Amino acid sequence: MAIIVDKDKKRRDIALSCKNLVIQNGINTLSVATLAKEAGIGKGTVYEYFANKEEIVFEIVNILMQQHSEKLLDELSKKVSTKEKVKIFSQFFYNEEDYELREIYKEFVSLSLMNHNEEMMEYQTRCNEYYYTLFVNVIEEGINKKELIPQAKELIMGIFTMSKGAFIMSQTTNFIKDLQVELDKFIDGIFALMELKK
């Protein structure tokens, strides 16, 4: 009797078995043969599931982003104030729990910038739209609860993109010494402007 292989599970298992190696070395220094060895399979088996090593990074990002989304929704449900919820979004860029996803995400962004790939761009667009919609809902809820002034709507895109921009600057320059401190100061300052005075 033939063994039935769950191809989606096998693909995920291969990708996850390579995760630590990609984090430690970066995808550019790794060969498919090295990744296959790490996964405990032959090089040919890798090509049964992935067209190239970049697709492995894509799969790892996808898996970790799904886990992150579940965690984010859970954390947002536990916070009461709008400011606390906004800080939950920015914590991704510095907290220890998301270290692996950040490292893999940096590889993914690098690949996206170096090799224009429509599928990667579509994926990132969907992710950004999903998180942006959540973020808009948080701010609108704050306005509806009379925590924030109505004009806070005009600042949503700026606040949403600020964390990512600061993260990129913290990774590519020596300008930002402590990302958490800077993001917290920014959010506290912007909320001092947006909070409805009672």
C-alpha cells in the first residue's frame, strides 16, 4: 500500500526545519543542498516542494505571520485603551517573542527588494492591508469611545507606517539607539495630541 504524503504539511515541515539556519546565516549564503541537509532530505526532494531557496523563506514568513496574527488578535482583545492597543502593533519591531519572525521578515524584504517578484509583492500587500485594517479599527474604536479626537483618523497612515520606518532605520543606521524607547515616545507624544480632553 502506498504511503500518502500530506504535501502541504511536508512543505511546512521542510521550511520550518530550515528556519534556524536561515536566521543564523541569511538566505544568500545558503545553497539548496545545505538547506536539504538541514531538513534531513535530499536536494531533489526540496525541488519537489520549492522552486528555489527563496520560496523556502516565503513559506517560513507565511507560517510565522499566521502565528503572529493569532497572537496579535489575542493581545488586542486583552487591552483596554487605544494607546495600549497601538503599542501592541509597534512591539513587533522590538520584542523578544517576535525575534525569529523579524529576522525572517528582513530576509523576505531583502529578497523582495533585490528580485522583483509579483507573488511576494502581492503577499506583502495583503499582509499590510490586513494589519492596516486592524489598526484603523483600533483608532476608530478609540474615536467612537470618545478617547480620541475625530481628526485622529487623518493620522492613521502616518502612525501605522512610523514603526516600520523606525525599525528599518534602526537596522540600517546607528541613528536610533533604542527602538522601543523611540517608538514609545512617539506614540505617547502623538496620543497627547489625539486624546480627547475631558
